[in-house]
Amino acid sequence: MGKIENYINERWNDIEDVRTPMISAWQKFQALGIADREFEIEFTKGDEAQFYQRLWEINSGLHLSNLGYSISSAVIGLDFQLSIDDKTIWIEAVCPTPVGFTKEYLSTPSGTICSFPYE
């Protein structure tokens, strides 16, 4: 197993329903050959924002592939390149980061009522 599979196994050691599909998605994404050279480092370094950004990249890439698009990627730069009607389209998969929220707000249990922090 590679570094990403090991990271997923460690992070979700006791949650098979998360671990197995995530490893499968990574392996399919890896087979497409569109992960850039920083992908493994950013996915596994423990930075939550980078982890979810890369997880969204996996999901977006697989979705585009499942729709039948032939996807490629540059060594650095935007995440995906595809062609539609002889036009080249570049896509950057972006995942918002919860900046400016308190830990209490972010850890509010699902299904409970809380106030929304805004300016």
C-alpha cells in the first residue's frame, strides 16, 4: 500500500464504511494519472483544509471521468484539463475552508440549534 492508503487506514481505522470507499476512490483517481506532484504530500500532511481540498479534487476528477470526459492535468497549475467541442477547458477544484468560525461553532453536534456567526 502507498502513503495515501496508509494515511486513510490510520485516520479511519475503525470506520470501514469510510475507509474502503475512500481508498477505492483514490486508487481510481490515481489510475487516471491526474494527481499532481504535490497531491500525496498535501493529502497526508495532517492539514485539514488541504486534506478536504484534495478529497474534493478526487471526487471532482472521478465525476468528470464518469461523465465520459478525457481528463489530463499539468505538472503544476489548475487541476484538470478537458476538451469540449474543440475548446480546451481548465478546471480548479476548490473547497471552502471554515476560516473565522469558533471551535465551538464547528463542533456543534448535527441536529442541534445554534447561532450562525456573521458580521
